[in-house]
Amino acid sequence: MRVTAYWRWMRGAGLGLCLLAARGETWPEYRGPRHDGISRETILTDWNAHPPKLLWRKPLDPALSSLSIQDGRVYTQVRRRAGGAEREFCVALDAETGAELWAADVGKAEYPHGGVGSDDGPRSTPSVRDGRVFVFSSYLRLVCLDAATGVEQWRLDMVEEFGSHVIAWENAASPLLVGDLILANSNARSAALLAVRQEDGSVVWRLHDERMTQATPVTATWDGVPQVVFFAQSGMVSVRPENGELLWRYSFPYSVSTAASPVVAEGGIYCSAAYGKGAGFARITRDGDAFTASQVWRTPGDNMNHWATPVYYQGHFYGIYGQNSVRLECLEAETGATQWVQGGVGRGGVLMVSDHLLVLTEQGEIRLVRPNPGQYDEVARFSAVNGKCWNVPAFSNGRLYVRSTTEAACYQMAVPELPPLVLRARPRGAGIVVEAAAVDDSPLDEDRGARIQLYTSTNVVNAPEDWRPWPAPPVWENGRLKWEAPLSPATPRRFFQTRENR
């Protein structure tokens, strides 16, 4: 759905016209702008009539990193040889063509524990904000780069500064951006969790003796209190981002590797760990100033996410489960009960766009799946990239960005652009007539007209759910929609907007 235009009516001030441009979202961090793997954009889902359109496909050096997108550039990490040694690089690609714009060396590329193959490489994903790119390397270097040029702005080597210890299979967590801070686990003794300033890398706080995992922290808000949840070797640990104050803990066992991020759900939070540790769900409650995490359920064993974080949607988790026998599953959030299982996906990743799952299989296939807790409900599929996919795609401005260990590709998936709508109005008696038309005055067809609804509010900054649909149906006239809108003197001002279901 997109909001296309709104009108303001104010007693004594007449009418004023405002247009709202339809905009997509950026994808500035691992798993998106809200760290939940969900895009609020709209895509075409009839792939027989409107298949995803390949815009570009480019070879890429090895890595297990995902992608972030902002300001016409795509950022990821790779392993490549430079100066006679294997090094980790952050690279920027042109979002329109896939051409490499710059590459910045961020540290050594050594992966001695194996288990991945010859295409092993960096695991972390860059984060981008306000013209800066932040990279958390495998060997615990936090590096800030200029987003346009790749020129290094500052770096914080946690091994040198804090005596941090690099865990087996190295760091895979991505930098978490909260306000003007970066939050991360440095894996330093006695004070591992930390926040640094994005501007200069200076440390704001460093607290809590929490051993590091490969999981990326997430943001959450419970009872109006913003929090950051780390998934450490002791379990989940929630802190206030501004000062590191401990809010609650949820004990969860660790063995060898924990790589899936926590998932925030209604009233609680989900976590999962490999190597026999299973998954769990905790309810977060508040009593005065104290928060408590109370376990609702635990599923030991193989019913867990190894490193592919699931998405939460309408009371269920959808994700890739298992370590040796890997499959797509739906779990009920309240009970942990498996609703259905679908094999054949391998170790890929899951996004949600337009209330549909986009499942990336290990073989580079994209499957479009309805999130139906009653059954596996596949709509369509296509082959997106070649090579091994052990990560999650990204989605921005109507485009799907996907990578394997050998290449990256971009697909156009948005609804075709139509002329924007404009709202006009004129007085009629004690009210007004509100008219919706194409901005170029081309006539609206009936299919498009049926998708347009008029909404009203007394405050333009109200949340979308606080705008109310206008109860009267429109009247068709010369390819335009018109609504009769009586206005009461008791209402000093009223705003109108159209919404178009796409």
C-alpha cells in the first residue's frame, strides 16, 4: 500500500494541497532498518504474469556476508588477495549496475577452523548511516569508512585496545546502530559489551563480562523502554543503549557456536543455538523499574536455527531449522510447536516483503511463500544466483539484492509505477468535494480506482492506524474519483489522504 497525496482543510484558512511522494525503504543494516528481516514495501506476487526482472548480475569474491543498501550503493564484505596475503575488504557496488565503486581493506582474512570450504570469507555485514559505513571485521576491528569513497575515517582495534579474544570461527556479528552510537560485543574480559560514538569511535560505555557469540544484537522496546538485546554465551542480555545499564537476563546454554540473532515478538523474545541447544521463548514483563524474562517454552536438540534467523509474523516464526537435516519450518510462538516442515531449502535465509516470505535456498533459488501456519504454501520460485548461499538477501526500493559466495544479483520486484495521484477539493455548501485524479490528468481505469480509498484525520502526524476510512463511496466522473465531504464547525481542521492498495 502507498499513501499518494493528502489535502488539508482548516476553518478560516481555506484549502491547501500537499503531495506525498511514494518512497521505498533503505536497507542500512543486517536484516533491515528494524533488524527484523521484514520490508514494508510492496512487490508483485504474480510471477507468471510479472516475473522478477534481472537488473544486473556480477561476480563477487568469497564471503558469507549479507548486503546493506543506501544512497544508491550496495555494501558487503569479501575476501581477496592483496599484497601477497588474504585480506578482508568492504566493497561498495553501484545499486543501478552492480559495478564496484570502491574497496577498503579492513583486516586479515584467516579462517583456520574450516567447515565452510574454499569459498570461506567474512561473516559480518556492514552498517551504513549519514555518509558513513561501519564494518566489524572477523578479528574484532571496528572500522568507519566514508560511504562515497571508502576512505577510512577511524578504526578501533579491540584486540589491541582491550585485550579482546577472537572466538572460534571468528566474529560474525554486524555493527548495531542506535541513535549516534554503535553497539557491539568486544569479547574483552570483565567489560565486553560496549557502545562507541559513530562520529569518532570513542567509547561511551564498556560493561558486563559476557562472552561473545556470532549473533548480531537487536533493538526492542518493552513498556516504552528502548533496549538492546545481546545473545551472549550466557544467554540473552538486555541493556539500555545509552549507558549499558542491565535490564534483564535470560539464561540459555552455549556450545561451539551461536549465530542466529534474537527475534522480538509480541510480548517476548525468541532465541536459538546450534549443536544440540535448541530454541526458546521468553516473556518480558515489568514490575516498577524491574524487568523480568520468564521462559515460556524450550525445544532442545535439532529444532533450532543454526545461523539463519527466522522472521516473526502474526504469532508464528518462519525460518530455516536444523543443523544436519535442514528444512523450512513454521513454529507457533506461544508454544514452540512445529506447524509444518518443508525440505529442500538447505542453509539459506528468509525475508518478508508484502506479507509474503522470500526464501533464499542454499542453491540460490528464491521461493515466494505465503506465511500460512496451516501448511507450506508456495506461490512461485526462480533461480536468482549461482553458488552457495549461506546468508539472507536484502530489499530496498522495490529491488531484491541477493548474493552467494561467488556472485551478486539485483532483481526488480516492485509494482510498475503509475502516475501519482493528486487530491483537489472545492467548497460545496457546508462541506467540500474531494477529487482524486492522476497528476498528469490521465483518466484512472476502474481496476486502479477500485484500489483507492480516502482516509481522514484531524492531525496529519497521526500514525497510519489512526487515520479513518471515509465512510461514503466515491463517485466516478470522467476518469476521476470524487467524495462528498461534509465538514462540521466543531472540527477546526481536517486532513484527507488517499491510500492505494498495490
